[in-house]
Amino acid sequence: MTIKDRGPNQTDARFRIEGQVQFEEQDGKEEDLGVKVLVADRFGEPLGDADVDSEGRFSVALRLAKPTDVQLFIGPGLNAADVRQTSSFSQRYSIKDWVATENGAVIRATPVVPQSLWWPWRPVRICVTGHVRKIDDHEGQVDICPVPFVKIEIFDVDREGCFWPPIRNWWDVLIDRPVIRIPDLLKPRRFPVKPFPVPDPAPDLRLDLGTPGRMASLNPQPLPPRAGSLTSFSDVDRHAVNAVPAPVAFEAVQRVGEARLLDTSIASRLDRLTLTSTVAPWLILPRCFYSRELLCETYTDCDGYFRCCFRWWPIHFRNGRLRFDSRPDIIVRLTQIINGVQTVIYMDPYTSTRWNVTNTHLDLYLDNEDVRCGQGCKPPPTGTPVFFTRIGHDEVYQINQASGLYSDTVLSQMAYGRGLHLFALFGDALASGAPARYYRLSYKKQGQADSAFKFVDADLSDTRVDKSTYLSSDHKLGPYPVNGTNALYEVRNRTAYYWYNPDWIGYWNTVPVEAGSDTYVLRLELFDENGVYLDSASGQVDYRDGTVAPPATLPAVADHCDLVITIDNQPAELDLDIPAVLNDCGVIPWQPALALNFNVSVTQPSNRLYTWALDYTKGVSPTVTSLLPSPAFSNSGALSPVNTSVSGAPLLAGLSSTCAFAVKLSAYAHIRNGYGLVYYSEIIIALAIEKCVPCPECGPIAIL
């Protein structure tokens, strides 16, 4: 058996959806629309696709182990991805729609694509797509991770006029910033705002500050469609969900509201801005929102993408007046439900959405510590293979198996330290949940006998989503004893559940394991439902060497998966000496021939030093200035040991009186945790150069 890819299962012809599409044709004109059919589950994971023939017939074989709720998408395109990227027709089928057959089950569908999908005088179809991510922290290393399987609600409101004054007030702080919380945005500034780079908006778009929420009468805000219209369309349209393509380039779309008046160079740097609030914006500024109608709801998929489509009536009446609004003004609310607890993790009152005719894509970045995020979609390979994939974000094929050191196109010879997140993939036959399968992680120093292996036994839990009920809950994966076999973890049941971190298999805290530096062997083994070890001869598991770089086929290995990795938990050791300092207070008397030098010593016990720096700040100035003529770093970590003298002449230049300084020596060891460098060291020394200035006009001092 060979593993040529790490993709999802093949389709299973036992479960199919088939039928004939009926098109409502305009003026009775007969034509072949050349459309495709895509079938997905509720969270947007594709299950299969097929062409629609000239008579509208189709048949789709689905990747399913048992009947479940599915969605049918119909739309034009050269491939299935095009269907998901457009305002396509969608229809949902529940478990009760399945009909048993001799070998499996089938859904016989006769969807009718309404003429209103392409007839502009009828209600238009609008789709909002987006990507929800969290700014996360891994032991000091910032990471961006997707937020999967959360509820998305789209509300119809007015534009962002009420939030435009504080945005203008803080515009220089918001440039290039991905997220800010509403309470921080509404705070008054302690210092004057920098001049805004563009003129005030035209009068017809300016907010009447005397009456918050009311816009100038020259351009009255369109009112929402009548309440009945929001319930007239089916749940099919309100709950559409699927994976979406990469975000549309901002330059290719149309900005609306006050944002359209900005200079392109400024607007493009505000496009990523996310205003976040867990409180409904109409409670913060109640007079700013004339409408709170729910237009549609959906869920993010495993990669944090969402797609929500609804019908919009551009022409409607309100108070006897005919209103026209070609696009709704929307806000987005995200709700995460874990263990039955509903938590609003985000509500966006800033509605300067970037529209392209009737579609928009929203990139949302969250920094709420309570938000759960995942690792993204990690489809299992077919069959029974098992292999290591990553340490943190580092692919294991980037770890040299002769030395155990990490290297990529830039870095080389880098060791690992602190806490390591371990990742692996199990074949779909091992992750079916029937029968249960277990795995164990263990480690030993390279060269020791196998009897020296010790278990990785840190508690491991993950959030799972039931595919039938769509309820989320925390689930402990281990470690468990199974019939006397200790330190076993469950292989995730991926048939019945979605998982936030489907390939995360363990956490290895290396600090108590190795205080110095040494090379270790990390081992992964499989066990059956009774805790009995499964070797290659059992025929129930196919161990593979994941350290082989793609596109090569992963070779088979005997009885277990091993990963050689070098551990180093020693930060850099620093010493900073200033010979010119004459007392413990750090005061250096001025003299014309004063020579100020800093004796620097930076060592790392294993001679792994990535970079070091010597900087200073003067007085109360926040400006940091380097004392080195050029940055000192080595991509191979070959800087240690450092023993040198650095001139402090820049501190003496231009001194006209006594002045205080802070001098900082800092360094990073050449050690990472899979996300970035983990061992940072610094020394800060305060000193003062005492330079007394003569005062001739003071005259002699009388001694009493």
C-alpha cells in the first residue's frame, strides 16, 4: 500500500443524491445553462459534485458513512469551486428525506431554480462571505488561527455614521490595525488628534451630531423591507453555508458610506479594521440603528469561512414613501456554543462592508481570550496509515532526522524547547470510532535502550461538534488506562464528530525532561479497543515515515512512528560591564577625554545564539537607538560565544548637561517551539553621565 496524498475519502456510491433540476425560464426561451451541482454538509464540507446535463438531470455520489443533513448547491461554473463562489441556488435536505435502497440510501430531488435569481426586477439575492480568525498566543508567539463551527447571524442596520466620528478621532491609531474594541474606540483622546488626511465628507453623508443617528435629509436612510418579506423566503436561503474562496481584493470592490470618500492609500489600510463588541451596538448607541432584522444565519466551517445568502428587496415603502436601496447595511454577530453555554464572542457595529454588486467578503480578527480557535481542516488519509505531521506549525519533514534540528529556506540548525504541540494524522479507517482505537506517545534519549522510553502524559482535550445535533462540547481524549495499558489517548471519532483540532495528538513539556541539551526519539504507537498494541504484522495499522518531504510517497516503517528531535532549554547568558562607572549608583563623571565602552559577553551553553543587540534610550525619550553598527544575527545560530567591546561614544555626543541613560543588552537563543523563538534574555543597566556646566554669572558663593 502506498500513500500518495493525504486527502479525504473517495466517494461512496451507496449514498447518492439524484434528480432533475427545473429552471423557471424567462419568456419560455430554451437554453442549456451549463450548471453544476455541489452537495455539502451543514458546515460546508463538500461531499460530492456532478454536472447537470442539458435536460437538467444529475447524480452525485457522496462521501458519507451514513445518512445526514445535506445541502444542494446549483450554479454556473467550470468547476465545483465556482458554484460555491457565486450567489448560487441552495436547498437543504434532512435525514428524513433519505430513502433506503438495496445497498444504501438515496435522496431524489427535483429542485426548482427560481427566475428571481437572475431577474433584476425581482428581489435580488445577496451573499455575505467571510473568514473568522483569532489572534492567539503560544507562549509569547503570536499566531492566527481559524474559529470553526460558530453561529453567524447577519442583521440589517444602517451605515456606520455613528461610529465614523470616533474612527476619525483615532484614525492614526487604527491605521493597519486588525481589531479594536468599541469601549476603547469611544474613549476621549488625551492628546489632540492628528489632522485627518482628507476633507470632511460631503454634507449629504455627514452625521448630524445634534441628533445622533439621524442623517441629513438630502439622503434619507432607506428603511428595511417589511417584516413579512423577511419570513417569506424559505429556510433554504436563510441557512446556506459553504466554504468560500480567498477574500476578494479590496482594489476590485466598491467601498460604501464615508469610507468611499477616503484616499485609496488610507482606505486600503483601514480595510482590515474590525470593531468588536460583545454587546449589541443598538444598546451602545440606541438612536443610531433603525433596524435590527435578522436576514440570515449560518455557521463557519472548519477553516473559519462562512457564506450566508438572503433575499433583498431594493424597492420598498415606509410611511407612505417609496424608498430605494440597492444594498443592505449589515452587521455580523458571532455566537460560540460550548457545553451548552452560548457566548457572544463578536458583534460588528462597523458596517463599511466592501461590496461587489451583491456580494461582500469580511475578514474578521478576534482577540477575545475566551474565544476557542482550531487548527483548520485536516482531512484524514484513506485507509489505516498513521504518521507525524507537525511540531507547532513546523512540518516534520523540516526536521533533520540525523541531527534532530530544524531547518527551512532561511533558518538552519535550530533546536526545540519549552512546550511542544504535537500533530499527526490517522487514516479514516482508524478514526471511524467503530471499533475504538488508541495511541501512545513516548520519548527517550537517542542511543538508549527501548526500555528507557517514558510516556508523554499531559492531559489532552478538544472541542467536538456532533454531526447529527450540531452541539459542541469539550471532550477529554486522555490519557486513560485501558485494560492495564497506561497513558493511552483516544483516536478521534471523525465519523460522528467534527473537531476543532483534528490532528493535535499531544503536548510535550520538555523543560522538566531536559534542562540542558540532548537529542531525543519521540515515538507514536497504536492500540486496539482492548489496549492491545498493534504492530505492522497485525494488518490493522500502516505506520508511515512523515518526515519525507512532499511530493514523495511516504515510506512504510516497522511497528511505530519515530521522530528524532533535539531539545535545548538553555537561554543565552548575558554580562554587561562598564569600566567607566566609578560607583554603585552608575554615575560617570564627565571629563574631556572620557572613553565610554561596554564590555559585552553573550554565550549560550550549546553555542546556539540567533541574535543579540545592545541598545539605549536617553532620558525620558521613547526612542530606542542601537549601539551596534549593524544587526548581529546568524540564521544558523553560530554567534555564540560573543566577547567584544562596544563603543558608547553616541551617548556622549552633544551632551550639554547631566543626562541619564538606560542601556539594554538582549539576545535570543537559537531555539523554537514550532511557532517561533522561545528563549529571550536581557539585561538593563541605568547610568548617568554627570556633566556640570559652569555658571559665571552666579559669581562667588559666600561661605557663612
